[in-house]
Amino acid sequence: MTFDPFGDFETKGYLRNVARQKDRDIVRRMEHAAFTTALQGALADLSKRKTLTYSDVLTTHKTLFDAVYPWAGEDRVKHAPDKAITKGDGSQKVRFADPPDIQRSIDYALRKGQDKAFMASHPGTVMGYLAPYTMMPIGR
């Protein structure tokens, strides 16, 4: 089964990528190329910030993936405001944060991540909050 949160895989390809490509391996290579090409610029931009905000997360996502996804850097509430998105199945199934909760989840993760003591003792927890606009295991 193909991960198709938008419901238009057949006409717009995997996750509405700019090439309308349906082959996930090709899209992964596109993502990798976009990410590695833009990473230095994204890190340079982030290093100029004293405190990171939700807007910085969106801008970074756009910087890293705009070459692949026309919606990169946009809040999911714009494109899928009422969609509960899951990926995987069985014990590997995860649920993305519901659109109305994304900004609050990211804000919380950023506050925790910018607390040096908390980040030093709980880096995996903070990164988990930030995983693609926060994903959480289902049934755990």
C-alpha cells in the first residue's frame, strides 16, 4: 500500500512531488539530492538565530525540500487541515500530529531543545517531537 495522505497519488505522484513521480525510490533520491544540496545554506541560516521558532522550522523545510515538493515549508493545516495521517502498519505504525496540534508540538520541542540541560539529557525525546512535524507511535 502506498503512503498517500493527499489521496491523489495516481494524478500527482508520491506526496505531490514536482516530477509527479510515483516510484518512491526515485522520490527518495530526489529528496536526498535536494537535502544535501541545500543543507549548508539551511544550517547557515539557522546559525544566525538566537532562538528558533516555528517559522524557522517551516523556512528550513522549504529550503531543504522546495526542489521536490511545491508545498515544502507550508503548514500542513493549509493542505490537509482535517487529515489524521499515519504511516506504516502493525508495530511500525506511527501517527503524525494532527494539523491543529503541529505548531504547538513544534513550539514545545523547540523550547525543550533550547533548554541545554534538558537537551543534553533527553536528545532523543526532543528529536522525536520534531520528527516530520511530530510523529508518535500508535498503540505504545
